[in-house]
Amino acid sequence: MIEHSGTIIGDLMLRIEDAWAQAEIAERARGVQAELGWVLHPENAGHGYATEAVRELLRLCFEDLGLHRVTATCFAANEASWRLMERVGMRREFYTVRDSLHRSGEWLDCVGYALLSDEWPGSAQPAGRPA
């Protein structure tokens, strides 16, 4: 949960997942990636609370849990969420057309973002990249 001055203003989700792998090495892909999600009460938007919370969640994923990859998705029209993903260093990997059914009954476009452990600012410099 996201708390400010003793009041809950949002919620976070972290779901650990297995990565895709060929059968011979599937064991090495177990529990190495995560999907993130968040919601913030609109009255608290624009103050950096969600950005701070998601950065901490990414830190937990990479530094404490040692995950390889973290993903997040949102409706393409949810500019605040995809801008947050970009702000914390995630890269856009896909844009889908009308693949998600909204509570309004409309099919909406979605965007997906990801970050790898060697892209996380707290990680050691990946091999082959100058420092």
C-alpha cells in the first residue's frame, strides 16, 4: 500500500512469475520476473508518491529479490501510468490494439513496458557497455 501522513492513498501489486524457457532449462526460469501494478487516489496525483513507490518496488525486485526482468502494462490512454513507467526507466516494448475490455464495455489499446536487472541504475555496468 501507498501511505501518506497516516492515510492510505494507493495500492501496489507485485506478482512473481516464471520466464519462458525451453524444457531443458525451465528450472532456471522459475520465479525470475515480476509484473507490477499500482493505483493511486486521484486527489494525490502529481506529487510523486506513485513514482517513489514504484521506484522502491523496482529496487526490491532487483536488489532484494534478484529478479531478471520486471514488466508493467496499462491502457494506452492512461498517460499518467505510462509516463511513470518511462520516468522510472522502463522501456516501451509493445502497443496492442483493442485487446483489453474496459469496464465501460469498450475494447481499449494497451502499452507494455519492461526493465531488465542490468538496466536498473543500481546494477553493475553490463558487459560490453562503457562505464
